[in-house]
Amino acid sequence: MPTEARTSTLDAAKRAGDVEFSSRPAGLVQPIIAGIIAAFVGFAGVFTVVLQGFVAVGATQAQAASGLLAICIAQGLLAIVMSWRYRIPITIAWSTPGSVLFAATGLIQGGFPAAVGAFILTGVLIIAAGLIKPFGRIVSAIPPVLASAMLAGILLSLCLAPAKAVGLEPELALPVVLVWAFVGRIRRIWAVPAAVATAVALIIWTLPPGGLAIDHAMPDVVFVMPSFTLQGLISLAIPLFIVTMASQNLPGIAVMRANGYEPPVGPVFVGTGIVSILAAPFGGHTLNFAAITAAMCAGPDAHPDPARRWIASFTGGIAYLFLGLGATLAAALVTVAPPVLIQAATGLALFGAFGGALAGAIAVAAHRDAAIVTFVTAASGLSFFGVGAAFWGIVAGGAFMLLNRKWSR
């Protein structure tokens, strides 16, 4: 967001009494907690998908662990640098749709070295996208109501998880939900941390007799010499670029705009492309704008003052450094955890972001039908050509909005 626009927005909020401005250190607690929770949710929710994707394209167990470490360190450092540089909550994530693509593609000729070469080529394509202006202009043209509706659709299934978890295993999920509800009545800022702490305690309590089966806590760093092949370019690099841009970067930018920020699209693309290339020889793959965890860091639950929310993404970056260094231990802990505990904690952490997105989606009566089309499409799980429902939600809602405009003339 331009400095002038951000200053004007904050001044207006201050005059209206909607934003609490405080110079006390206590004002840092809320965004710091939000950032830590966002990192935990981002890691715990999909790291198994990342590991499975690496193995599918030929990585050994050590190479897969090294790749997880590489992308955790890379995305953590980039989030720290970008958040500090621009003072807005720029949250970076790995390409989860990319990992799904790996699992669907399977082993290619040349094995994992050819896949690593494809990761590098994808990074080059992302850098090129950051240096070409039309993409940024297309993204900035997305109406805010559609961006909010898309975000609400993405979050819906995750926010349903606590209720489903209680239905499946009430003895495990219900304590997490009850702690969240009761602590939230006392002080809202501590509700999600208390729920996550309860989930961790239950994970430890339900550990098998042998505990965590790990030889050492620190993952090994494995260097992989990349191999560049035509099959790697066609089968992995180009599809990975497309799904990352359509299913990760577009929703991530839309999330930022839905929360009142105008992210520096070009510099972030260039930055994610560069760090993706640097992480690739150690097994890491593509980085991009985060969407779901960005909603946790950029929304009002991170801090009432929009100018302080960058602290959440900055802290989340630091948390990812620790998660990366302890990837083996964290992976072992979450792997043995009952899935309902992770699902319940994740859903509760996203309630605030879902409520804000839903309110933004229906804010303009004239565009409400288009927003609903976007919402239900994004929530449906629809997928075409390897591109997820979030992208198609924007396409469907945008087409409906254009149809309404043309029909009303």
C-alpha cells in the first residue's frame, strides 16, 4: 500500500476511534502470537503433502527432509525481509498445489535431479513474471468484493473442521473447542493460542508407548546436482509455474487487497523466484504469496491497527526458521497426532479471517450475486487443468459481474 494511502487510512481510523494506537510493548503481543500461530498452521496443515510430493518425483527420505528444511528457511527469511522492507504483512508460503502436482506427475526421466532442474526453471519463469507489468495490472483490477468472496470460499471447509472433528472424536476435539470458547470470553487474543496449546498437550498425551521415533532432531542438508531436461520443463516446470501463479499467487494477492493492502507484486515475484532457485539444489521447490496464513496475518485478528500487522508476518518468518531447523521433530510430532486435533486448531484459528471475508463479500448489494457465485465456486473444490477452485471462483464471479453490467445497459 502506498505510504500516503496507508497514512490516510490510519488517520481516519484513529479519528473514528476504531483503531487502538499504543506505544506500549503489550501492543506487540497480539501480532507476535498471530504470526506464530500462522506459521504453525501453515506448517502442520500441509507439510505431509510436501513430503509426499518430493518422494513422488524421486526424492529419498533424506532428500525430502532436506527439501522441507530448505523451503522453511527460504520462506521464513523472505517473509522477514519483505515485511520489514515494506511494513505490510507479506506472508510467504510453499506451493502446496505444486506438491499435489508432483504426486500426480510421478517420477520423470532423470529422477529427482531432473525435478530439481524443473524447480529452478520455474523460479526463472516467476522472476520473468515479476519483471513483466501486465500481470500486476490484471491482479489489481480484481474487485474487492470478489477477492473477499474468494477468500471466504477458501476458508469455509477449514472453518467447518472443528465441528466435524467434534462429531468424529469428541473426546479429543471437544476440549480444544471448549478451551477456545471459554478463553475467548475472557480475552479474545488468547483464545486461539490456548486452543493450540490444548491440542499440543493432547498430542503428547496420546503418544504411543515408544514416543517419537527419530534418530536425531536436526534434518540433514542434502545437495542435489540439478539436471535440465525437456521432459522436466514440459511435465513439471511449466505446469508448476501455472498452478503456482493461478492457485497461490493470485489468491494471496487477493487476500492482501481484501484486507486493504496493495502488495508490491513485482518485487515479491522476483524475490520468490530467486529464493526458489537458491533452495532448489537442496531439494526445495517453489515459493509464492501465502493465502490462508496471509489472512491470519493481514486481518484484524492480527492487530486492530493495520500498520502493526506486518509484525505478524515478520514473526511468522522467524517461527518458520525454527520450524525448519526442527523439521524432523515437528514432523514426527504432527505425524503421530490424531488428525482431528490439527484440523480443529486450524479451523478455530481462521474463524476471524472467515468472518471478515464474508462481511466484505456481501458489503456491496449490487455485486452480491457475483460475490456469491465466487464464494460457492471457491468453496466447491472445483479443479480444471490442475488449477484449483480459488482461481475459478474469481473467473466465475468476474464473468457474472460483467454479464450483469452488460445486461443492465
